[in-house]
Amino acid sequence: MTLPDLPCAATRTDETIRLELPEPVEPLDLAALFGNDRVVELEIGTGKGRFLLLAASARRDVNFIGLEYARAYAEKTIERLGKRGLTNVRVARAEAADFITRRLGDASLAGIHVYFPDPWPKKRHHKRRLIRPAVLSEMARVLRPGSLVRLVTDHPDYAAVMRELFGVDPRFADESGSTELWQLPGMESYIAPGVTNFEIKYRRQGRPIHRMIWRRRESG
Ligand SMILES: C[S@@+](CC[C@H](N)C(=O)[O-])C[C@H]1O[C@@H](n2cnc3c(N)ncnc32)[C@H](O)[C@@H]1O
């Protein structure tokens, strides 16, 4: 299947997009980083950057940060976004739990996207999973009340763990039944084939796709 792509820009923006994390380690001033005070959404584990490319192109009124700890994927994402001349997106080569904990201030984000996080299927590796209680607490801290965490996985056991951890956390409400929340403004036609490379691949293989959405409650 040929997927729609976006035209290249005359001016590349790779060096604007590349987010080198400053020392000392402290919460980033996001308005200074982007040069405006628009809302900021975070994608964890960009892979080759398909979601960020589509989202940052379609939603110019939103700033995006992408985190990817594999150097080759981080560089690929920066290259793809830079070719399109995008300026409302930054990509850091960083580990997500550490970035959220040490680089983001309270209520600084308007959304979090996690698409196909590594499932670490072996029991002895479960502690490496991104979705764990300490990270949920940090997500709750950095999210503005009312904002959404969107999660997609093909892994049934990890999906069950995610549902359980978010489900017992009083700071989050289950919005997974609200399918219209997957219709991101301006992105409807891109969601149909799958919003990331892993989703496209796994749907072709006929794997089940588990989607969920959790809303940060007003209190807690
Ligand atoms: C299975 S791939 C999915 C990539 C992309 N989201 C997609 O759906 O096509 C998971 C990606 O997340 C990255 N990743 C996993 N854990 C991470 C973490 N804790 N911090 C930053 N990146 C992470 C991996 O390097 C990998 O590129």
C-alpha cells in the first residue's frame, strides 16, 4: 500500500528540531524552547517519526516533543521532520521516564502519545516496561487536568497491565470508549492505514491492536 506523504520544504529545519538537553538538569522552559506559549504534546518512542510528522504537519497550533532513545531512529525522525520545514516540533534522544521526571514541570503537557512501547515479554524484563506505577505518577504530575494519554499496543498482556495500572489510579479516567478521540484534528485520512509504522506493519500481519485513552482528572 502506498501511503500519502508530505511535500518537502525549501528550507530544512533539522537543527531547530534537534533538542540537545542543557545542563544543569532542570525543567525546560517550554515557551522559551518553542518561542510561543502554545500547548505542548509529547510522543514517547518516535520510531521513524511517522506520527510526529503527520501530527506536527496537521496541527500547526500545537507544539510537539518526541523522545527516542535509539540514536538511529532519533536521527531518522529529525531528518524526516526537518525535510518538511517543520518548526513546531523538537526531538530529543532521551530516555522517557528520566526526561518526564527531570525535564518537565508540573502541568506542562496537554497530551501524551505512546504507540507500541517495547513490551519486554520476558517476566524478568517487566521492570523495564515504560508503563509502570512510578511513570504513571510522573505522567499525572506533568499533564494538565483534562488532557489525554493515548496508548496503542499489539501485546495483549501488556495491554492488560496498562488497563490495570491506569484503571486503579484515581488520577486517570478511562476514555477508551470515546472512539471519536482518535480523530485528531486534520489527521483523519492518515489514521485509517495506521498512525505509526508499527501499527501499519502489525495490521498487515493481522495482529490485534489494543487502543486506550486515559484522561487526567481535574483533581488528585
Ligand atoms: C516498538 S518501537 C515503536 C516505534 C513507533 N512508536 C511506532 O509505533 O512505529 C518502540 C520505540 O520506542 C523507543 N523506546 C522504547 N522505550 C523508550 C524509552 N524509555 N524512552 C525513549 N524511547 C524509548 C524504542 O527505541 C523504539 O524506537
